Amino acid sequence: MARTREFDEDQVLDAAMQLFWEKGYEATSLSDLTSRMGIQRPSIYSTFGDKKELFEAALRRYTMSRASDIRTRLQSHSSVKEAFSIFFADVVIEEYAEDLSKGCFCINTMVELAPHDEKFEILTREHQMYLAVIFQETIERGIQSGELEANTDAKPLAQALIVALIGLTVMLKSRPQRSFVDNAIAATLTLLK
């Protein structure tokens, strides 16, 4: 007879996600995972597979949650320019509020694993493209409402904003001067004519 799980799968996956996010894939040991998740190795293996499969599950959980959060944030403002302005400002505020910048879990993975692991190259690229679609939809809403110029090309503009977001997130890990960051964001947002 199969034993029932004595743990909440979502809860332990969230714990693994937080640990991988803090330390990265390579620096996280199985001992770290069992300690943080509160389950033993056999339970990890039977539920999630090996460490790499657990990392993939954690990354997928993060990217789904992050994309949903970004969509909600951008849709919660009637003004598209205001939505992007507040969104970028919040990214900065959240990073400077942390004692130690964790950055974006997906972008951290892009830097750590994607250059030498095709699976994570694809997963991180898919997330970038999905976020670009969310940005594009928001820009198109601004075009339809008349807030943005009718001849605005939404797709490349969305892609430029994604590149700016990724660059910003990586740069924030080094805690640059706040004025440097604020000036760069202000210049980036001028793309939204």
C-alpha cells in the first residue's frame, strides 16, 4: 500500500524555490534542501526527482507566479505610462529594501545555468518572451486608448522594455547609486511616447 505524503507539496516547493533563489543552483546542497524543506532525500526524489528536476519545478513555479504578478500590476492602472513607471519604480524599491539583493530568480538562472544548459536556456528565454507579450499587450492598450501614439510599434517597444528590465535587475545586485538607476529608468520610459 502506498504511503500518503506527510507534507504539503506546494509548501516544500516554495521552500526549495526560496533557497535556490538565495543561493543559486550550484551552491545549494541536498543537505541545504532537506533542512529548508523539512523533508528527507527519499521524499525529495520520489516527489520531484533529482536536484535539477526540483530546481526546474521551482523555477517554473516562480516564473508562473512572477508573470501573473506583473500582468496584474500593469493592468491595475488605467494609464499605461503610469503603470510602467510604477512597475519599474517598484522593482527598484523592492531591491533596495532587501538587506541582500536576490534579484530575479529567472534572471539569476539565465546568468548561472543558461549559458551551459540548453533546458534552462529555453526556460528562461520562454519567460522573457512571455513577459514581452504582457508588456506588448499593455502598450497596445495604451495605443487603443490614445495615450500612446497610434504609430507606436508595440512589439519592439515591449522587447526594449524587457531588455531594460533584465539589465536593471542584474545591475541592482551591485547596489549602484540610486540617482544612476532613477536617471536610467526615466530615460527608458521616454520610449513610451
